[in-house]
Amino acid sequence: MMIWCFQTVLLFKAHLVLSDWAPADPPTQNSFFYSDYLNESGNNELHFIGMKLHVDSAEPSVLSVRGGNATLQCRFWYEPVPSSPREVRVKWSWLPATGGQETDVIVAFGTRFRSFGDFRGRVQLRQDFPGDAALVLNKLWLNDTGRYQCTVVDGLEDQSTVVHLELQGVVFPYQHPRGRYHLSFLGAQQACKEQDSTVATVTQLFQSWKEGMNWCNAGWLADGTVQYPITRSREPCGGARLAPGVRRYDRLHLYPNHYDVFCFSSLLQGRVYYLQSSHRMNLTEAQHACQEDGAEIAKVGQLYSAWKFTGLDRCDAGWLADGSVRYPITRPRSNCGPSEPGVRSFGFPPPQHKHGVYCYKLDTERV
């Protein structure tokens, strides 16, 4: 008799399930249970049952300088506000302005975090208030520019926002000592690095063109393209009838072609100065003179940076580390070159010629 009753109960339950009359499962205690649909009203919104996660940045682009600090804004919040704090994972990643692969910068869960690669020891999350996921970068490098993505992960889903970091600086054209169009793409990268700079990006060259840069020689950019900025159209530079702008060559194979390069430098961690001396010097003597003064002979990028940021103005030609002779002018005047401000160049004279010298001294308190 007991066996028959038990079988009857089982059959009754099965009938309820098949008839959709079975009692519903107990309601979940997780008010963030994901809904069965994706909301299509816009980006940066994740819908829960009765609740949404938002991720946003109040400042989508940030401008700083080399050696400075930058705070990339990112915050997240819920609507409506949850009754208790949510534990989320925050990840910042970086896509360099020069191109390449996206890499992780920092990953944080609560107060625990881990930074990666060249960002180790230079980054942290601000976390000044609930939902604050701002990234603080210290001692910025020239190649820190690019797109930074803040991603907030709650459970199985995530939302993100993007912040672009740019550096204030100066773009300058650079040629090989043998003259025009002797640099491969790899050679261009090395040449800029040796002059305390990096290969300029398209954005940086375009900004320089807007500021008045006018240069008729084509040069490599960080993405492997070859371009040049023209503010005054003329026949040798694409044609007099062509509107001013940044001219671009067709995309080229990076290795067999040779051009000049556009380099980019930013604020210095020291100072550039013209060494006062009672006599002119050849290149070797100039190098030794800077060393005896507790400095080193200045590089081209350093001279351009001093001209741009500190207003270095000197109508005396001097040796630089690459064997070129140049001088910076911020206040054009007679006997000091053209009527526009700029860094004047005498090219690469024989090393036995006599000139002054520009030295660079590191400011150890700023490093």
C-alpha cells in the first residue's frame, strides 16, 4: 500500500511539470540576476532585473607632458543604487598611439591590484569615492600616448569607456647625416631615439601643421606612413593649386624605402644651455667641454624641447651630439636667420670645424 501511494505522488508531480503547473523555483536572492534580453538603447549600459550598470569618463581626452602625471577619469554606478556595495574587477588596458597590440596596464579587485610591464610602479587606481576607478599615471614617458580603456567587470558581464592620452610637445624633421632620404623605417625609429625623442604620430604631425609647420620633405611617422605638412602650397610640394594640408604618400613597404623622419619630443627633465667659452671648438673638444661642466652635449630633441618649452633663444651656432650644428630662435631678428621662430640648422659640417656647443644637464630633483 505504501509503495502504491509513493508512485501516485511521483506521477502527480510529473503531470504538473509536463502541464506547466509545477510550482516556480524559489525567487533568487541576487537582485543582480541578468535579464534574458540585451537592451539596445545605447552603449555602456548593462541591464539586470530592475538595475543597470553604467561606466563613463568625465574627460575623454587628457593632455600632459613627459615626466608629468596624468589622471584618466573613469567611474561606475548603478541605477537604482544597490542596497549593499558590489565587488567588481577593474581593468585598464592600453593601445599605443604608434599602433601594435593592446596590453594590460593594471587590474584591481577591491584594494588589491597588479600593474604590468613598463607601467609597474608608475600607476594606481585613485579610488577616492565609491565607483571611482580613475587611473593615475606618474612620470609619463614619451611613448605612453594612446588609447586607454577602463573596463568594469561585475559577474559575467562588463562595461567600458575609453580615454585618450596625448603629450604636449614639439615635432621636428630629422635627416640622416648623409642628407635627404637616407632613413629606412627602422633607421628612423633609431634616429629619433638617439635624439631623445620618438617617431611622431599622425595626430602629432597634424597638430604641428595646425600650429604652422611647413616642411616639404617627406618623413616617416609612427604608423609606417610617409607624410609631410604644407601650409603654403607651391609647385615642388605637391602643386601650387593643391590646398594646404598634410600630404601623404601611398602606404609603402616599411623596409626597402628611405625617407626622412618626423620626431617628437616633450618637456625635459633638465636644462639645455649654450656653454660660454673663450674659444670655438671642434666636435671632440665640444663633447669634452660639456663633460667638464658636469653635463653632456645636447641632443637635437633636447634643443627643440628647450626652444619650445623654455623659450631658449640664442643666435650662436653650436655643436649637438649627432654632429650637427644648430641654434634656437624664439625672437626672430636680423642676422639670425628667417623671419619665423625656429631651430636653425647648418647641417653636419666636418667635425674639425670650430663652433660653440649646447650642453644638457639633468635636474636630478625632477627625475
